[in-house]
Amino acid sequence: MRSLFFIAFLISIGGLRAQSDSVAYDQMLKEYYTYSVPLMQPAALYKRLMNGEKIHLLDARESSEYEISALKGAVNVGFLLFNKNRVDTFKKSDLIVVYCTIGARSETIGEKLIKAGYSNVYNLYGGIIYWKNKGFPVYHNNQQTEEVHVYSKKWGVWLTNGKARY
């Protein structure tokens, strides 16, 4: 009986730590977001993808980051050398979700898309780190992977579900 109580206690502490980590991550994101682009939660995006909705996923990280892992079907548009021509074939009303490591660079790319007349643009809340932490898959060469390029060690501390690459 004691061992069952102890196991339940350990599980609850683990849940509290995960909840605490999530709250701390949310606080950190508030320092980087301007909220100029509507946010989409990872669970909402995953549900829409599983329902087969047509969604343009844009990865606003640099190609060296994208090559480690990405959301399935995402197109790398980069950040420093972002070229709007890569989305010229999209209808202005198409659903576009942009992401990066934490959502700061993707927010900037989202702003550029909105200024260009795209009306259905979202920033993935928390970026690929939060996506992976929530248990959603990332891919390398169409194979699911645990590795996530986290930009730097500063951001790597936030990845709690996967293997950080720099």
C-alpha cells in the first residue's frame, strides 16, 4: 500500500513539474511575442491536420535547423533570407501556420505575410519546442525523429520531450 502511495506521489510530482515548466515557458514567451499575429495552439493545429484540412505549414527557421527536423509537410521559408515568392502560389485566404523554434521569428514572418495581404495567417504557439513537448511528432527525411534543432543552448533547456540539437 505504501509503495502505491509513493508511486502516486512521484507521478503527481512529475505532473506538477511538467505543469510548472509549461507555466514558465508561457512566461518566457510573453517576453518575445508582440501578439501581432494570431496564435494557434499545437493541439488545435494537430487536430486540424489529422482532419485533413488544407494548411500551409511554413518553417521560418534557417535551412540548417529545418534539416534536423520539421513538422510533416512544412516548407522551409527561412528567416534571414525570407522570400515571399515562396508563397505566391497560395490564395490570400488560404490557412497558413508559421513556426520557428519558439515563435518569435515566425511571428515576424507572419507579420510580413499579413502585410502582403494574406488574411488567414497564424503563428504556432511556442514553436517547434512546445509542439514536441506536447507530444506531437517531428520528422527528418519523412521519418519521425526525437531530435529538434533548438537554435541555442538557451532555448534547449525548454525542450523536455525530445533530444536537443544545436
